[in-house]
Amino acid sequence: MTNRFAVILAAGQGTRMKSKLYKVLHPVCGKPMVEHVVDQVSKLDVNKMVTIIGHGAEMVKSKLDGKSLFALQEKQLGTAHAVMQAEQILSNEDGTTLVVCGDTPLIKAETIEALLKHHEAQNAKATILTAYTEKPDGYGRIIRNEKGFVEKIVEHKDATEEERKVKEINTGVFCFDNRKLFETLKQVKNDNAQNEYYLPDVIEILKSQGEIVSAYQTNDMDETLGVNDRVALASAERIMRIRINEAHMRNGVTIIDPDNTYIESDVVIGRDTIIQPGTMLSGRTVIGEDCMIGPNSEIKDCEVGNGTNIKQSVAQQSSIGSHVNIGPFAHIRPDSLIEENAKIGNFVEIKKAQIGRGSKASHLSYIGDAEVGADVNIGCGSITVNYDGKNKFLTKIEDGVFVGCNSNLVAPVTIGKNAYIAAGSTITDDIPAESLSIARARQVNKENYVSKLKHNQ
């Protein structure tokens, strides 16, 4: 089998993005553009992949660590010059080299594989990935000869009236015979207005040498979208989101309103789960089967068990068990564990806490830095007082505890198994198991006091 190599062009700054973040690092559905490209290429049988880095080199390397080799383009002098930076790694290899830009996040592995197979079957020295569009203005046109081989690429501004009628355009994705590529790159000149070395010039040189240059047309123009500004970024995000949502629906997930549901590329969702409108699922979130998520919920980097309902709530970097009910308007902050059959109700905040099986905090509570056992009831308005202005302290609530409404548990404190806390108590000391604790001032009623107040006014 022919050896295969890939060069990913990711050195540009992307000035049209008008951003402090380098262009290829802008996320599309939660993943940097260049990582989408690298992940698709990685699905193929590629012997070596080289990412050309320049602006933001260390940041790009950190995002792609372990996924690619790297070559540095210190000065950005054009696409041909960028590919040339891979010479030391690839020039002595025999095989086929794919060149693709790191700002084309919608490219698919299936299309690249088809391009490579077509290139190898045609025994061509170069093959161009082309696309058909009804609006080719601004694109280079693919002019073919009677045998179907590429005769030339004509830029829009240089095309004749007849050539401008051609609707097959150059996408900027190429395959080359590897040795011929690096041999020809040395012949590319920079005699243009930008004084840069352009990769399409390799095609012209190969044609002048009588080499076969072929083309393979993709049926999906969207795949070739190059993201150069925020408008194109939004378009890529929209297209990728449609792909992701449709893939989940085909796998047995119900998405009520796909146009208003935002699911990132690494999210996993089980069958028969229903996603309501306004929901955002991001990071490496895993949702189980038979769940109801949303509406208007945000879940990031969480594991959610089967049969769990999360309504109008936010959950981050936490583990949520099966058959849990959360919301509306709850906040599960990082490093929390909500065990099965628990209930976290409206306006409840959980932070770095474990909530045991079957326990309930139904409304208006804050539980932070706490270990809550099974079958505990946290009354309305009760909180763990975990912060003294400098340090955080742990509250332990053992199985079966009943915490009355509007109670303050001042950490560090331990509430023993099956203990009861009377409503309105401020607990500062440990409570033994099976005990009732009352920690509030005794009520005093002063009869006829109000009439005296009115008399004195």
C-alpha cells in the first residue's frame, strides 16, 4: 500500500478575525478549528502528519500534543513556503502527501480518503479537491481537458468570460506525489504583489513538465469552507452543529428543536434521552439513556446517569447519578457528586459536595464542601457555612439526617446518623446520632406591647 503523509497549514495569524486568539485556535462546537482537521486526518492510514505552526506556535502545539509532528514557519511567506518547512521530515519519503489548511474545520475523513484513492488510481503527480458551486465568484476555476484532467487553475480575476461560467472551483486541498512535491516547491517563485510563494503554482509547474494533474470533486461545498473572519466562523459553527445534532438523532436521541440546541463535538448521549430547547452540552459530557435535559440547561464536563432529569439548571465538572432530579434553577458546581435518586430543587447550589443516595435539597439551599449521606432531608433555606474568610471547612451529614428549614451548619461540623435539627438552628458543635438539636434563642412574647408603641407615637 502507498505510504501516506499529511501537512496541515496552521501558521497564519488570521488578522481578519480581529482577535488576540490565533485563527486556527478559534473553537467550532467546542474544539479548535485545527484540531477538527487533525482529528479527521487521523482517522486515515497516515504514516506521518506534520502541522506547520507559526503564530501562537506553543499554544497550537499544546492543543495538538501527541496528535501530530510539528514544523515551524518563522516567517509567513505563503502556502508553498509553509509546506516547504516539512521538508526535513518528509522529503526523503516515497508516497502521497495531503495538504490541507487548518482553518477548514468541516472537512471530513471520508472526503479525504476518496481524494487520496482517486489520486492514487489516476497515477497523478497532483490532485486537487474541487467543489461545485452556483456562486463561484472569487474562486479559482478548474479548467479540465477532454480527458477530464486538470488543464489549469484560473483565478477569477484572470478568467475569460467563458472560463467564468465554470462552476467547479479550487478548494485549496491537494494531494501530491511526495518526492515530486518537494522537488517542485524549490522552483516556485515569489514574483507577485505579496512577494509570497503560493502552493497552486506547483500545479502550473507540474503541468508545464507534462505531468498528470487530476481533480476530485466533493459533493459538499460546506466541507471546504475556510474560516477567515467571524462571519465564516459562525457559519462553520452552524453547519457543524447541524451535523452533530443530526448524528445524535440518528443514534436514538430526541432533540425537540435542533436549531436551538448546542451540543459540542465530544459529547456522548444515550438512547431515548430527550433534549429540550435552549440546552448547551459541552466538553466531555456523557449523558445516559432515558434522560430529560432542559429546557435552558447548561451541562459541561459532567457524567449523567440514566433516567435523570435536569431542568433549567447549570452543572459543571461533576458526576450525577441515575434517576436524579435537578432544577429548575439549580447550580451544580465543579467536583460535586450527586448519587442516584437524589433531588436538587429550585435555587439550590451544590459546590464540591457529595449528595448521597435518595437525599433531598428541594429549595433555596447552599451545600458547599460537604459530605451528605443517604436519605438526608435538607430543609428550605438551610446552608453549610464553610468559609471563615480565609479557609474552607468540611461539613459531614450522615445517613438519615433531617435538617429543619433555615438552619446554618457552621463547619467544621459532623451531624450524626438519623439526627434531627430543629428549624432555625445555627449548629456550631457536632451532633450525636439519633439526637435532636435545637440551637436558637427562646421565643419571647410581650403581650399588649404594640398598643403601648402606638400610644407613645
